[in-house]
Amino acid sequence: MHVLFVAPEFPHYQRRFVQGLLEVGARVTGIGERPREALGELGNRLHDYIRVPSVCHVPSLVGAVKTAQNKSWVDRLEATVEAHVMAAAEARQATGIPGLTVRQAVLCRDKPEMKAFLRSKGIPCAASTGASSEAEVLEFAALHGYPLILKPRDGAGAAGTFRVNSAAELPAVLAATGVRDGRDVAVEEFIEGHEGFYDTLTIGGEVALDFVSHYYPNVLPAMRNRSVSPTIVATNRMAESGYDELRAMGAKVVQEMGLGTTATHMEWFFGSKGLKFSEIGARPPGVGQWDLYAEGNEFDIYRQWAAAIVHGRLDQGPSRRFAAGIVNLRPDRDGRIQGYDGADELQRRFGEWVIDAHLPPPGTPTQPVEAGYMANAWVRMKHPDYDELRRMLGEVGALLRVRAG
């Protein structure tokens, strides 16, 4: 099978997808923005490499695909970064390559359209709409009340997301989100409850691999509060009945959207209103979450993705032996990192369960809190017992301090 892979050279983890494809016997042509040499030795193993000014520029991507097709038959065009998904879908449509369609890509990116579609299929979602004026937002608020959420229609994570608790807070948020200037945003009912995500690898529309992860605390407070050391924990208790409803909902979303062989990333809430579907992306999760799944389940998940793409099957399943998680450590202020307190003691206590850690050296400029779970410092850990892992990550977050000045 000949697979075109978008952006194999950046970000760095993209190389693991390429490695997986090569290991299962695919011929791989890379389409990227950097020189082939940026891939190092892996670049020498590619069937071909086509450089473009931007992989998000559809005419450039279509041109690269057609160049590859003029040389040999192309079976698949794969993109695993959120920002590349739509351009890849348009390139598939223009060149006749099977895979995620433009319609499916739109449903996976446009949040109001996504929720409207899924509600029509019986999937429980928070009330939502698109709005590009103050009047439209006020009309939604009159129907559903406060709090409500405003965010980009095609945003990822909590970037550009605001909670509005009352009418008095609305003018500032309308300005910050660009609605005052006519920008179109998603407006949603605020759902109180616990937040997590459900990630799958589907083959021919059926879920072949799945994983559940939990946020502590929920994403919005985690990305707004410097005093919080937020964690994401992937459970190894998938067989417990408490996850049956979530897994069934995820499978129904995949079925109703007509997704074939792809990675998916689905967000959900559970609270007083029951289980609510939040959103889906037709790509792997961010923040290195696949690496946690690989560590917790003692297998190469990138190779399994490649085996699904190339052969339509897995060659190894997950062990479910370990829960695995990450804790993000925030500097006490913006500036430059000066040092760390508590690292040696925590290594002594929990060293055997540490997967890896990122502690930038003194002098490194800090990143803002909203930059995400892998900004600044972080520690990743695993443990056979989910509750014990969550306790250990919490202790690391409370005791390992990042000093800045």
C-alpha cells in the first residue's frame, strides 16, 4: 500500500506514525513544509518526499498529491494533526482518494453543526448554536439562561473559550471573542459535571481500540488558574460497567457520522443531566496522550494505527495493565524558570512509577497557563491502580514547585 502522510517532519511525534507505517510494510510519501533532512535517518526510508509552502494551503496540498499520483498509484492520504484535517479532506475529494470526506471533516470541526447533526441522531448534547452578533447570543441566553460558553466554531481544547456567568459579563466576552466585530462563534449551554474524553481507533466503522481519560479539574478552570496543577488520567478499568454507556455512545457517534478507518478523539461531560456528548475530532488526541496509552497498555499504538490503515486489522491488543497520566506544573509567575523544589524527594517516593518528565532548565522562558498541559514542566506516571495513580499525580502537583522570576 502507498500512503501519503501529511507533515511527517513536525511536530516531532509525527515521525512515530511514519515509523509505524514503514514497520507494517507501507510505502510512505511524505508531504511537508520542511526539508526532507528534517526527518533525519527516517527521511531516507521514505518512498518519496514532496515539499510544499503550507500543508494547510489546499491548492498546494492537492498539487503535491497529484504529483505523487503521476508517479505511482496512491491508496491513502493521512493527516493526524487537527489543523491539517480539513485540507487533507479537500485534497482527497479533489484527487479521488478514499478516506475522511469533506462533509465528515466539517462535522468534526464545526461545533454547532456537529451538535445539531448528532442531536438529530439521538445523541444527547448540550444546547448550542452559531452566533455572529450580540442579538443572537442574547436570544440564546434568553432560551437557555446562564452560565453559557462562547468559543471558536472550530477551536481545539480550551483555546479562545469563555464561560459567561451573567448578562453583566457578556459585553467583555463578546469583545474578546470577536462577536462585536461579526466573528462567528459557537454558543453553548454550560453543563455542570465531570469532563473527560473517549479516544478510539476505528476500522471499517467499528471501534477496534478505545480508551477513556479523565480531566482533574475540568479543562476550562485548568487553563485559567495558575494555582492548579491539572492532571489527565487514562483509566485501565475499561471493563467496568460504569463505562458501558460512554462506549455505546461513542460507537453510535462513529456509526452516525459514517467514519471508516481513523483515529477519533471525543469529549464528554457527566453530571446531573446525565451523560452528554461534547465534541469529536477525526484524529488522535493531543498532549502526547497516545504515548500514555502505549505505556499503560504495553504496546506500540502507532504501529496499531498503521496496521489498521494498511491491513484493516490490529496485530496486538491493549493489556490494560496500567493507568497512566500526566500532571502539568505551573511556574509561580511569568518570566524565566529559576529552579525546582521537591523534585528529588518525589523521585525518591515515586521514581519507579515515573514514565518521563520535562523540567526545563533554569533560564527557560515560561509559557502562559493557557498554553496547555505540556507547557512549562510536566511529569508522566503509571500505576496498576487508578486511584493510587491519581493520588500520586496530585501529590506531585502539590509538592513539586516551579520557581520563576
